[in-house]
Amino acid sequence: HPPYLTRIEPPIYDSDSILNITRIPRTLTVIGGGIIGCEYACMFAALGTKVTLIDRRKTLLQFMDEEITAALCFHMRDMGMTLKLGEEITAVQVQGPDSGIVRLKSGKEIHTEALLSTIGRKAATEGLNLVQAGIQEESNGRIHVNEQYQTQVPHIYAAGDVIGFPSLASASMDQGRLAVCHMFGHLASSFPNLLPYGIYTIPEISVVGKTEQELTEQAIPYETGVARFREIARGQIIGETEGLLKLIFHQETRKLLGVHVIGEGATELVHIGQAVIAHGGKVDYFVDNVFNYPTLAEAYKVAALNGINKLYGLNKLAS
């Protein structure tokens, strides 16, 4: 926990203790604009709580594609949230079990009924006496492992959040499977490099592959194709008019490099793109194949056509 939080007790909560609250606070201040902070902020806002989210970084979810995070910020503000980005907390004053004041470096004060800290988690290795077993912990309780998930003591394995990134439930289960395969001498494929991320904000987000920022930094020429759910029949039927699906592909080879989705069913839709990326497929796959109608999956075809049409426009200009 940050230094200005000396203890976690009402009105101050962390992502564990917040699950034990007995009433919904009228106001909630969330510290941290990572995955957990954004998810809890959306949950409480949906329940009618006036939520203020504070993060010292200028943007939420910095590892995400900027277009997706911009869309999320719009939706969060539309739900009545206040986002204070690029702000630093200097002190928290507790006035009672349901009252506190958050003071910012900029001089602002925020009065709140509850405060939720979502800045990082420490591995639950305290008390295991790992040093006695020959295993050195890192400062945050994490354990270092090799590609087979062996610790410094070869017959002791570790998998999941305790080894750090990516700290996803889906990844942790597969890490455990691969560790057990190695224990018993079964040949297994290595851990996949391509991981989908599912973020259960409102609306939900899911991404796989590269972002525009990464490709720009790597000097890889790319093009994007976007489909908005309001353009899709299924989106109109279910009233999902704000979601979007974005494809990023190589400008010359048309190889699919990234898929970014925000909106209804995002965590389901992303797997179609994940399969195409994993097999080295091109954006043309979505144009050349037929999708069920009416489905949100049709957004892949619309986004692919949007991106390819941009290429034709570039080629015309070049010629």
C-alpha cells in the first residue's frame, strides 16, 4: 500500500476488503487507474455511487491502445465518474468509519465516504519461509522461475500471480498445466506469447496483439480498420451503439497484428482475431469468409473492409 495509507480499515479499503462492505457508499474515491481500479470504478458507478478515480499517470491502462482507452474514458465520464489523471495524492485524512478527505499535490481536496486503493498487490508468500527452502523472494514477494516454472530449487515449481506478469487467471491455469507436464516428464508446448486481455469494465474491453503505439515505436508500417457496433445489424438490434472493433495489420503484407475491442461481448469476440494472429493470417481472411447474420462477429468483416479500402486509397494516391 502507498505510504499515505498506514492501515486498511473503514473508510479505507483494498480490493479484498471492499468485498465485505455492508452498504453501497454514496461517494467512492478509487486510487489507481489500472485494471482493478477501472473495473471497481465502473461497478460502483453502475450501482449509483458517485466515483472519483485518481491516477498520477496521464492516461488509464497505459498498455492499451490509445483509441480504446479514450473510448473507455468517455464512457466512464458518461456514467458520471470524475477522472483525475496526472494527479498525485499527498495525504489521506480519516474523519470516521464512513468519511475521509483525500488531499492532492495540486491543492485539491476530495471528500469521500469510502476510499479504495488498487495500487499493486504483494504475493502471499509471507510465512512460507522460502529462504529456508533455498528460494529467494523478490521485494514484492514474487518468485523467479525459469521457462519450465522451476524455482532456484529445481524440484519446487511456481506458477500464477506469484511469478508476476501477466497475472491473469487464464494464463495462471496454463502455467500450472505446463509446470505439471514438466514435473512428470511429459513434452508440452511452451507458454504462448500471444495472450488476450479481458478487462471487465463497463463496457468491457478485450485486446490481443500489438497496439498502434508499439508498432509506431518499432517503425513497422501498419494500417487500421474500424467497425462500430452501430453499423452492425446485431448492434442495432441489441441497442449496442457505442462499441467498436479495431483491426491493426501490416500495410504491405496485410498480416493481422492486433485486435482491440470495446463493447458488448468484447471478451468473446477477441478470440476470433487471436486465432488468426496465432496462425499468421491476413486481414483478408475476414473479407473472404462468411459470418453468421446477425452477429457482432460481423464487425470483423466490416473492419477488414474499412482497412483494406484505406489501402486502396493510399495506392491510388501513390500512383
